[in-house]
Amino acid sequence: MLGLTFNRQRPVMDYIADFMCKELLLIIEVDGASHQVTGQAEKDVIRQQRLESAGFRVIRFTATEVLTEMEEVKFRIQRQCEALILE
């Protein structure tokens, strides 16, 4: 997308990012069923805060969004990339 490289299952700090664009410090998370488990939402908030305080931008999608609304997901990722390129 836009000539950028996105790596899958990338180690970042103490975490594994679903997808990461190193050039933009952009992390894309896809939240599946495991994120519905009690206590996981709180862990996700802490994780995102830590990543953002280290300079990363994190955007999240549900697995359902990825499976049923792929064009919208791609549009939102591209829009975020374009905004980060302009910063």
C-alpha cells in the first residue's frame, strides 16, 4: 500500500503486533475472539498506551470487520498512512 512495507506478526517491545509498518511506526491490530475474554480489553488498553507512548500509532479492527468489510478496512488503513506521511 502506497509503496510501504507491512510486516506480519512483528515483535515490538514486549508484544507481537499483528501488522507493522516500520517506516510510519504504524501498528495494525486485528482483534479476534480472544479479545472478548474477560480482562483482555483492559490488557489491550494498557498495551496500546505503552505502544503509543513509545511513538507508535495503533489502529484496531475486529476480525469481523476484516472478513466482512475489507474495502472499508483498506480505506481506513490507507487514510491513516496518508495522514502519517504528511506529518
